[in-house]
Amino acid sequence: MPLSDNELKNLKKEAVKLRNDIVDVTFWAGGAHIGGAMSMVDILTILYNKFMKYDSSNPDLEDRDRFVLSKGHAGVGLAPLLANKGFFDKETLKTFNQFNSPFGMHLDSLKVRGLDASTGSLGHGLPISLGMALAARVKGLDYKTYCVIGDGEMNEGSNWEAIMAAAHYKVTSLIPIVDFNKRMIDGEVKDIMSIDPLADKWKAFGFDVIEINGHDFNQLNDAIEKANAAVDRPMVIIANTIKGKGIDFMEDETKWHYGSIDSTVVEKAKASIAANS
Ligand SMILES: Cc1ncc(C[n+]2csc(CCOP(=O)(O)OP(=O)(O)O)c2C)c(N)n1
């Protein structure tokens, strides 16, 4: 079903809130992977506000939907969202990545309430997600497992083993979403290790593919609905995004893969988020 005007308005509002939160947490931490956090904001926003079934008062609920942030370096984008959804007190994010904090740069599911998997070593989130999805089948539960993967991360061979196995076992409850922002830590993916033609590769491995603008909530909504309805062949969503999205001076700039920001940059960043919303 298409998004109603109210749903769209609310999603846009939540995305702006999350972008501002990411700026704050990056400032408190003294630096973080802000570029790749900003590119996935709209994807995470629609998952946690529209599609995912969870209960922050019972994070271990057996039939909750799972979310795995395979590009775990972007935990600065997920932690404030979990706080906004009531899994823990937002104030605790002021310690992000500091000594003795529950929040490392790469989030730890033993320390962060509501986090389904510890990630950060690239290439592991999709295999973990496949295991979660297969566990649902074995246990007769009908939850979905969503997994956000980086495009640079697609260089990791373990992803392709998981993709092949997911197609073989027809694991349609697994919904991978590639945050296709075209950049990685030290340059453009096409120059470091090209993954083109990405859609054809997924198709050859047995997936249906839907390619969208990952900042357009209507397209995200439609794609996630289609992926949820898949039978036999699982579906991947390739979400074309912009690294640093929402902050004009960070957009499409590799140097903002990881950045430290002072109070002046915080102000500039928030002004840009406001102007872009
Ligand atoms: C196994 C492994 N190798 C290298 C790294 C270092 N690393 C951190 S982020 C990154 C680039 C990831 O690029 P991408 O997946 O495109 O993430 P995004 O641009 O969306 O932040 C790399 C190589 C890592 N975390 N894990």
C-alpha cells in the first residue's frame, strides 16, 4: 500500500531527527563514521518506523523482526535510532566510543539493548542474517530478517557464499538492502574493487533485484513491500544513496567516511540538515 501523506510526513520528520542525532553523537564521540551513517538514515527510518515488529520493553521477543547492520562501522547511525525507539536512555549516548562506555564504534549486542548482532568486521552480517532467517524456518516463526550491507563491503567473499546459500534454500524472509553510496573508506568502489554490474551479479546468484532511490520513502516502501511478498526467489533491494546525505558539505565526499567535528561544524551540519528537509 502506498504511504499516506501523514506517514510520509512522519518518516521525513524521523529522518531529520536521526540525522541531527548522528551529528550530536559524532560530536560527543570525538569522531565517527558519519558519511555512511547518513547514507542509510532513510532506510533505517522506514524499517524501524513502518515495517519492523519489535517491542522495546522486551527486546528478546522470539518472533520480533531482526535487523543486522552488516556495515557495522556505521553504528553511530543505529544507536540513536534504538534510543529513540526506547531501548535505552538517549543520555547514555554521550559516552559513545569512550572508555567504559557500552557503545564502541562497532556496536556489541551483549552491551547494547535492542541490537540483534555485533558487527564491524565486514562481510559477516549477511551470513549471520541468513542463519537468523533459517532459524525462523526451523522454529516455525514468521519473523523477517533485514540486513543492511555496504557496497564496499560487497567486496567480501563471505557475502557471496551467503547469497548463493540463501537463493539455494529459497530464504525469502531474509531481506538484504545494499546501501549503494558508491564510496568506501578510501575512494570510489569502482576504483578500489568494482562490484559492477551489481544487480546482474545478485541475479546470477539467484536473487530477484529491485533498484531504487534509497532516499525516496515511497520507493523504499514499495520495494520493502515487494521483498516481503517474495516467494521462492529471495529479493535484494539495491538502494542508490549518497554518502553524507543531508549535509551538503559532506555529500559524496570520501573524506567524510570518518570525521571529527567541533561545535562550529555541528552548527553548520545542523543548518544544512534543516535547509535540506
Ligand atoms: C573485514 C574488514 N576489513 C576492513 C575493514 C575496514 N573498513 C571499515 S569501513 C570500510 C569501507 C566500507 O565501505 P562501505 O561498505 O561502502 O561502507 P560505507 O561507505 O557505506 O560506510 C572498511 C574497508 C573492516 N571494518 N572490516
